Amino acid sequence: MIIIGVDPGTIVTGFGIIKYENNMLNYIHSGIIKTPSIKEIPPRLEVIYVELEKLIKFYKPSHFAIETAFFSKNVQSLLKIGYVRGISLLLAQQHKLDISEYSPREIKKSVVGNGGASKDQVQFMIKKLMNLKDDFESSDESDAIAIAICHAFKNDSLSHKSGSWKNFIEANPDKIIQ
């Protein structure tokens, strides 16, 4: 299965595209979508929509995974991220992709094993899991890959009904990094 992971943001939206087949993760493409430095939200949303649609049409993913919105201190930021999530979800629905949403803690736990992991820890694990050498343009890019990996692992564990990390590790010894 080909998965596109999206880390939504109005200034920078990260994306990561991976292939997960036969318990193997394969990196395809990742990056960020930078929007124009203008105050108005609609033109920013249009850029994100157009760029994500190009990626979906070119790479033809079957699965779409996105980070859920979480509230910190700024309600305006939450609303703006909600706009990006909305257009992203609409786009995925229009292309009939299998859509899943994951919380930041769930993503970090899936990739690092700790829901409170730092961005550096996530980036380190992404590079190890995907066998990548180069640094990421931003944490939005590595977070998007982490979202896609989280979906691969969650989808795999659901299809195998492993039910626990112990069973998952026993079934996938090749995923243990030492």
C-alpha cells in the first residue's frame, strides 16, 4: 500500500509518501508545502490543496493519514489548522482514499515507542526506519513521514490482530533497531 501522511499547517504543511508491503517500509518522497507570506487564509489553502492534489495524482496513494488537531494556547492557530485539515480531508475523500487520523502522542508512540518523544527523537527514528541519510527540510516533513509510518504500523497490527507490542515485535524482529 502507498500511504501519504500529512502534517497540516497554514504556513508550512509537511507531506511524506511511503510504501508498506510485506512488513517492509520504503521511502518514496517527502517535503513541505510553503504558502505565500500573506495574511489571508484562502490563497494559502488553495496552494495546499493544489499541491496535495498534484502529489495524490502523481504517486497514487491508496491511504491518507493526517494528524488530528490539538489545542495548546492559541485558539486562532487551532482554527487555522482546522481549515487545512478540512481541505486535506476533502481532497482525500474526493480521491476515494482510505482516511485515518492520529493524535501527536499516538504517532510518536508508534514510531519512537514513547508518546512524549521529542522532534529530534522522531527524526532520528524516521531516518533509521527509512534508511535515510539526509536531514529533513523541517520537522513538518519528518512528522508527515511519521504519520504515514504510524498508519502503516496501525494498519498492519489491525490486519494481523497482534494486540500488543510484544506480539508485534515477535512477528517483526527485523524492525528492532539496536
